[in-house]
Amino acid sequence: MHRILLITTIATVLSGLLCTVLKPNHEGPLPRGFRHPVIAAELVMNAAEIEQVYGTSAQHGACGTAPAGAAEPWDCVAMRMLRLNTWADFLFIACYGSMLFFLGRSLRGWLGLAITVLAPLAALADVVENIGILRATVEPASDALAAMIRTPSLVKWTLLGLIWTALWRRFFDLAAWRRGLSAWRFVEAAVGGFYAAGGLLCLWALMDDNALVEIGAALLAPAFIGQLIILLFDRGFIERLDAA
């Protein structure tokens, strides 16, 4: 279990970094207080928000038609980058879905079973969401297209919020604390805290329909990196993992 979790965690960190590098730029405000164009693109509510986030040039064939020396509209460049980001995200989905699945397998009882079941469902919803995003980069905006993107996105974020909140249990082992304090117990607790805080923020943001989902998702970066450090160097955690 330790080896497969280490491999999938490394893959998740690297593929997540690739998606970060391929983040598109956006000119002008995003809807409802969003700052991250990709997350805003995932949670569009209607045709007007699609046009605000995705622009209109690519969808109406206006890209690649500018005279020589003239600047392309910003949304042409943004849509090319968003498509690259979305294709890279398919790799990220496979990596994080596998990682969460095996984290669930490493937990005993109903909580581990729930994570094991929900992780593939979240990944599947993410794939459906990405198909909608790719369509929105080339098709005219419509409320139906917004629903095709937003519905699986809400499913994905809800399931991930539940999974991340539950994962604090993987990184907070009361029996290990009773056996004695060490710096690694605090590192483990911090990783579990980042997971739980990210999950709870996502769930609250979805219920309140606000942009805090961006902060919730951002908290997963230190969780993933901390998890990788634990899997590389924390002998006590590795022993408990292999004994699970």
C-alpha cells in the first residue's frame, strides 16, 4: 500500500503542477467574486457567465483571422490555454482519483469504504465536466451548455469536499499520539487539518454559492506536499500504513 500511495501522490503533485503552469490568463472581472479562471469556468451558471469567463471570439470563429501584425483578442489566447489545461486535467484526474481511492483502501471501516466508493465517482464527474468545458471553448454560449458544465462540477466538488473532510482520520491516529509525541505526529495532524479545512470550505462555498471553493482547493496543495513528505520519510506512518 505504501508504494502505490507514494507513486500516485508523486503523480498527483506533478500533474497538478502541470495544470498550474497551463493556467489561462483572463482579462476583466470574473463572475461572483471568482479570481481563478479555471474554477470560474467550471461553475458557470448561465450563458452570460460563459461569455464573461470564456469570451466569444473562439466560439464565433474570430480567432486566427486577425491581419498580420495585429494582436489577437485576449480570449483567443485564453481559450487555447484553457483547452491545454483541460487536456492536462484529464491526467490530473486519473492521478488524484487513484490516490484518493488507495487512501480510502488504507482506512478500515465504513469511512475507508465511503472514500473508496466516492473517489471514482468524483473523478467521473470531473471527466464529464471537462467534456463540457471543451465544448464551451468552441460552441456559442447557452444556458444548456452552462448546465452541462456546472452540474457535474457541483457533483465533483461536493464529493471531493466530503472525501477531503473525511481524510483527517487517515492522518490523525490517536493511538500513535498515545505512544509518544514526535515532530511527525504534528506534521501528520497538519496534513489532516489541511484536508479537512479544504473539504469543509468547499462544502460551505457550494451551499452558499460563493468563491471560497478556490481557497478550499488551494489548501490541498500543502496537503499533497505534506503527504508526499510523510510517505517519503515518516517511518511510523509508513509502518501503520503497511499494517492497515
